[in-house]
Amino acid sequence: MLKQKLNWRRPLFYLLLPILFIMVFLGFPLPVAPPPKIKPGQEISATVKKKKRKRVPGLVTQDDDEPG
């Protein structure tokens, strides 16, 4: 009674049936989200050395926040 000839088509059909049923309503190919955008690497900036200016006596600039 338990000795039955197993057919590979019936289990395959029942395994693929839910996938086919979903594809009927959602369409083919299945809609998937696009991959996330790749973020560009951060640019490495070189430090800029501040040039020393000659101080002119009597001239007031914005850089003169310290007396002397």
C-alpha cells in the first residue's frame, strides 16, 4: 500500500504553484526595488596654509581680532 511509484512532476507542480499564482497578479518579471545608489567617496582635501600678511600700521582689518 505504501509502495507507490513517486512521480517528480506532482511535487514540482505544488512547489511552483504559489510562485505562479503570485506572478499572475503581480506580473512577470516580479517587481523588485532598484538597488540603492552608491554613495560617492568623500573627497580628501589638503589643508591650506594661511599666508602671513604684512601688517600695515594704522590699518584695521577683520583679521585683527587680537591686539598688537
